[in-house]
Amino acid sequence: MEISVRKAVLADTEPIANILTTAVQFKLGHNDMSWGEGAYSEREVRGLIKTNATYVVEANGGIIGTFGLHWDDERIWGDQPANAGYIHRLAIRKDMHG
């Protein structure tokens, strides 16, 4: 399987929302509420895409995963060196687990 990664565009909104919502449901099924309890709305995902920090992972002609890549995250990690990067919302389509 050939895998590629690219920045998300607004046309990716629905598949990203589906992947993230399924990930929330999976986490809740394992008593992990760290991503909240609600579905990701298309409006919320469009906002994430517009930050220019959301990526999609593609294989077999479709989106199979998503993540956010941020170069600072003082809210969670505090003041850190400028060479640090942070992955957020790392999720993969349910049928791609394993």
C-alpha cells in the first residue's frame, strides 16, 4: 500500500469529521474522555483546516487518517524550545486499525 501525506483542504472536511468523530467514539468506548464526548462538526473541522496545520493521510485513493501538526503548544506543554513540534488529533479510519 502506498501512503502519502498532504495538507488538508476544505474538500476534505467530511472525511476528516467522520474519522475524528469515530475516534472520539472509540476513545469513549475505552473510558477515555480526553477528546470530549461529542462529534466533530463540519464547521469545527473547517476551522481546523483553515489553521493550515491539519493534514490527511491517503492510501488506495482515499483519506485514511488525519492529524494536526503544530510548532508550538504553550497551553499544554508550556514554554519549550523552538525546535519542538506537536501532533494533535492523530486518528485513522476504523477499518484501517491494526
